[in-house]
Amino acid sequence: MKPIQLTPPDIDMPTPEFVLLKSWKHNAQSWIEAIRTGAIESRLKVTDQAILLAVIGRQPENVLDLGCGEGWLLRALAERGITAIGVDGDPTLVKAARAAGSSPVHLASYEALVEAKVNVGCDYDLICANFALLHQDIIPLLAAMNALLVPGGTLVIQTLHPWTAAAGDYQDGWREETFAGFEGLWQPMPWYFRTLSSWLNALDMGGFRLVGLQEPQHPQSPVPQSLLLVAEQRG
Ligand SMILES: C[S@@+](CC[C@H](N)C(=O)[O-])C[C@H]1O[C@@H](n2cnc3c(N)ncnc32)[C@H](O)[C@@H]1O
């Protein structure tokens, strides 16, 4: 008689989403240092300015920064007289954001936001997510954010440019960021690569209408540094 092959139960296998958020617990301090010392050249030269201009250009009075990290964008918006509220799932980053600025910063995972377990306010003119949508099923989160906007409110997403990040494999799927080239001790982070059409489909399914698409680029670089999507609540 052939022996029965026992497969380990699924509950022993952490989901990539779980590993993703857990990696931030490990990487938070190194991330704070990287951001605050200006160690990421593409941010300094291109992408920080790009998202700031995209947000300010919509003239919002109040903004929710989803996945705000250590809070640099909250501080930049507050300096310009915009009320900016942050939310992030990592306690160390939230603590750092609270300590460095005057903006309220909520500690909440995206899962908690989807299930409306945490009150992060509502009636926002604009919600932004700067390199912060890294998990697979973003549609429920986009729909939850949709409900926090004023009618016709704006969503601004900056993310890795799919064509430059594809590395020859242009299809949706989990990838790994090893943070090679960064100073410090880092744990690899799983992140979900999505194609351009996958991004646009997610916006549509989340109840948004694309109103702008930018490919921020440095004049001396042959490739775009990011993809920037501006969408409006479809109502
Ligand atoms: C690359 S960092 C970007 C941080 C910030 N937006 C910035 O521009 O520096 C990604 C952020 O997403 C947050 N994040 C990732 N997955 C999350 C989840 N499931 N729930 C809440 N926050 C999450 C991390 O804690 C981290 O702060």
C-alpha cells in the first residue's frame, strides 16, 4: 500500500501580505534613516516632488496619507497649510511620524481599514498613497478609501513604474525587494507587481475614474522613476 502524503495545513503558511507588513517591523528603523538622510536618489531627484505637486495641484484642504511611513509627506503638506492625516500599519513608523510632525497619525493595517475597524476620519478631499500599495488585492482597500472621500474626491497613487519594475516579466505576481544597495540591515519584502492595465482595472473596480497619468522622469535618466495615477471618485 502506498503511504499517504500528508500536506502541511495552510494555517502554518503565512500569507505574503503578513510577511510584507512584518518586514516593515524589521525594516522600520533602517527605512526612517534612509528617508531622513536622503539616501534614495530617485526620491530626492524626482518622486517626492512629483507626488507633492500632484497633491497640491488638486488644492485639497484635507488629505489622508495612506501608508504614510515615517511621515515626510505629512510634514511637507502641513508646511503648505494643508491638513494632513496619516495612517500606517507599522508601530515604529507611526511613532516616528507622530514625533516628527504635528499631524495626527493613526496606527492601522489595511485589513483593519477595509473592515472599518479603525476610525481614520472621513470627508477627505484627497487620499494619497506613495509607494504604499504593495499587496495583492488592493480593490477592497481602494473601495474603503472611496467611502472616506467627499463626493468627487481625489485619489493620488505613486508606485513603481510597471515597465521599469517588470524586469522582463510583465505579468501580475509577487516579487521580492531585497533592499540591495541600501545601508543597514534589511529583511526582504514581498511586494505585488501589477501591470498598467491591472492598476487601471483596480481603480475602476474601486469606484474611481482615471483623470491623470504621469511618468515622472529625471532628464538625465532614460527611464521613468515612477507611475503616478490621479483618479476621481466616480460617485
Ligand atoms: C515603501 S513604504 C512608503 C512609506 C511612505 N508612503 C513614504 O513615501 O515614505 C510602504 C509603507 O506601507 C506600509 N504598509 C505596507 N503594508 C501595509 C498594511 N498591510 N497595512 C498598513 N500599512 C502597510 C508600511 O508600513 C510602510 O510604511
